[in-house]
Amino acid sequence: MAKTEENSSKRILLVDDDAEIIESLRLALEAHGYEVLVARDGNQGLALIEREAPDLVILDMMMPKRSGFLVLERLKRMGEKKQRIIMITANEGARHKSYAEMLGVDDYVRKPFPMDRLIQSVKRLIGE
């Protein structure tokens, strides 16, 4: 798929501690023309969100140093949300999904997921 002008300006931050997941998501998103930034834990993720202001954050729930929930809580406390957020998790609990939605996630995707499910969500949230 050819890069489009619209996508090349869209930046996505992947915040996950699993190298395999990061690599597969990065390859899929770059194939759709998105610029991809990577953080390996919640603290790095917050720093990159503040410094780079990505259009979308794909955030894992369970990570070392600072979980996805702690990242969401911090973003909520910081006030005006500038980026769309997709939370990805292997957790099955409905309570976690409800809490994530209360904290402002735009989509909640359970692992394992088909890559096209995630790409559809990205396109819906920040454009094709």
C-alpha cells in the first residue's frame, strides 16, 4: 500500500514491553503509512506523549514501571486529552474495560487480536 500524504503526518506511539508485539504492530502501521514511535514502558510512554504529541497512542495495560492504567490516570490528571488512545490487553475482566473507558480510552482491544481489527480502529480514530 502506497504512503499517502494524510497518513505520513499521522504519528502513532506504541507503548508496550513485548518486543514481538511492538515489531508486528510497527510493521503493520508503517505499511499503512503511519509514522511509529515506540516506548517500552509507561514512564517512557508518558515522556514521549508530552514531548512528541502523537495523534494516537496504542497502550498495553500490563507493563513494568508504570502500567497502562497509571499512564491513563496521569493523562487524565494532566487535563485536556490531545491524543486518541487504544488500550490493548490480554486481560478478560469487564471491570478493567469499564475502568479504561472511564479514564478515556477510545477503544479497548483484547489480545490476541487480528491485525486488521487494530488497523480498522486506528483508521476510525485518526483517519485513513
